[in-house]
Amino acid sequence: MMTLSKYEKIKGTIKSSPEDFLVEEIGLDGTVFELGNAYSFGSNLGNEGDDRKFSNFIMQKRDWNTVQALRSIAKSFRRGMKSVGFAGTKDRQSTSTQLCSIFGVEPERILSMHMKDISINGAWKASAPVKLGDLLGNRFTVMVRHASKHPHAQEIISDLGGVFPNYFGDQRFGSRGNNVDVGLNILKSNFEGAAMSFLTDTKNERNEDAIEARKKLHDEQDFKQALSYFPRYLKYELLVIEYLSRFPGNYANAMRKLPRQTLLMFVHSVESKIFNDVVEYRIRNDMLNPVAGDMLCGRNAYGFPDYGTLSCFNGGDAEGMFIAGSIVGYNSDGINGIEKEAMEKLDISKESFKVKSMPEINCKGTYRAVFAPYRDLSYTEIEDGASMQFSLPSGSYATVLVNEFIDVD
């Protein structure tokens, strides 16, 4: 990924421990859910009503994936995942806070819950669940370890001028980096290609037993036999393999054995690839300011992008506006030439995102700031490296902003 700043970066390590990557969610009213702080209904974080069957709560977790943490909480109250809600996902390799909800469990029971590396920093009754997107953003504190003194940190802050390239981070593309390949095959209705990429791609696979199993299946394509040697921890792969062992050749329905969110993740990675290519193109060609035909959006009271204020730029004053790039979908309007070229390289069009044989993963499209703002950015030298603190809009990646300063290990 090309950086916006032209100054030299230094090498360093982040996420050495969950305490080195702190994430504090920012609620819709601007409240920062600070680590270790207690919150209550009186903080205007709940919603009143006569029918308050939900409980909202602030979850603080360490070294937990958001979904896994909430699944464990729901299970402890004999509830399923459909009973819980959350505003946004948080990195597993972190210590973080976030607003969540659960149906049919009293706040007192949630507050008295005990679970390793999870604490509840407040709970109250609510009339509606917490939904994805019910946040303004996140405040980050990132410790950079094993780094020398940065010769250009303050110059980089000045160079950025309040914004940074709003790339999707590597997490979006999967631990093996093959989400885009799987997603493209799905969009082209090549479900055999999608399944075999998902099952047998060994690039960036770190586990030797998984590498051996994936290679063997690639060479032999014997799904019944693969059930006997595929590692048990590859649960999703085994779901697909088990189906193909019973229904050879039915690759579309085999992929449907995966959760819908996993299938959507593959398609979203293609959207992310297109968006990242557009961001890089604009930096490479010095297109940092809006040009005629760009979509623009204003900013909310917190200073972050407000996508409810979209308009097409046809010249004039764009002060205080953000370039809103397309997250391409079948319903996307105003796709510009750069975005079309990025899609052509992948041999797809916006209509590709309406998957006729798998309509449950159709993607309509939306917008995302090409250059996102940050707030309260600081870079402080410490004994073994540096401490960075900043706030970002929801959906923006802290690691991308850190990448402007640090060649991250």
C-alpha cells in the first residue's frame, strides 16, 4: 500500500501483547467508553420505552474475538447468537471496550457474570438491540515496540494534514490472503474454483498439518478420503468436504454449508480490493483533491464522514468535504472511470455483485471516504519505541494509519 506521507518510516512491532493495542469505542453521542470506567443508563447510552426487553452493556475484553466473546456470554445465559447485538467488531489481539446488547437477560445478571478476560463496565435496560453501525468510531492507543527514535514523526503528522489513506487492512483479505480469489470465483459463479481455492490454497498457511492436507486434497481430489486426514480445527473446510463427499460436483451447495457471513466476507474482500486499488491510484497520480464527477460527503458533529450528505462534485469549494469512493455493488451509482478500470482488471462489473445462483450474498454497494480523518493524533517516544494515540471513524483501520509511520512487523 502506498503511503500518503513521503517521509521515511522506521521498523517496529505492534500487538506484542493485548495490552499494546487498546481500542475504546466511541458511542453515537460522542461518549468514549474508556477502559475500566463504569457506565450506566444515566450516561444517555440507553433508550427508554415501555417495552424494554433488551439489556445494553459495555463489554471490556482482552484477547477475545468479538463474536466469540458474545457467543460465550449468550451461552452462559442459555441464549443463542441471535439474542446478542454489537455496534462494531474489535480486533482479537487487543484490549477493547464496546457497546453490546442481549435479549431477555436482566442487567443485574450481566453485571454479576464472571468470565476470563471479559468484564462488564455497566448494563441497563433498553427497548431496542444494539445494531452494527451504532458507533461513531474508535479511540486507539498503540504501543510500538523495538523501534528506534523516529526522525520524522512530527513531519509525517504535518504532512498528513488531518487525513490518511482509508485502505481496508490486511485482515479484510484473510489469514491466507486468498479471500479475493474465493470471492471472485463466487461472483463469476465458478463455485468449483471457489471451493478448491478455499480448501486447497496453501499460500501463507502456517500450520504444517494443514499445508499437507490441503496439498493432498488438491492432488487427489478425494473428498471422502480427505475427511480422515483434514485437521479437526479446520471446521469450516470439513463442512464443505463432508458435503462434497456425499454430493460430488455440487460445489455451490457445498459452499452454502459455510455461514452466510463467511460467504459475504469473500465477496466484501473483492469490494475492498477494488477500493484499495482506487486509493492507491489516486495517491500515485496525485489526485488527493476532488475532481469533477467525484462523490463528496460532509462531516458529522464529531468531524467524521457523514454519508447522509452525499453530493456530486462539479467544481467549486469542497472545503470540509471528503471524497466518497464507491464500495461497488449492483446498485452503485456514479461509478467513476478509476473504479471501472479497477473492476475491468478483475473481469467483473457492478452487475457481478448480484449473484443469481446465490442471492443471499448479493451486495448493493455503499460509500467510504477515500482519505479518512483522524482526531487527536499524537506520537510519543518511549524507552523501547513509541506510543501512538488517535481516534478514527468506524470501519477505518488503526494499522493503516500506523503504517504511515512504522514499517510494521
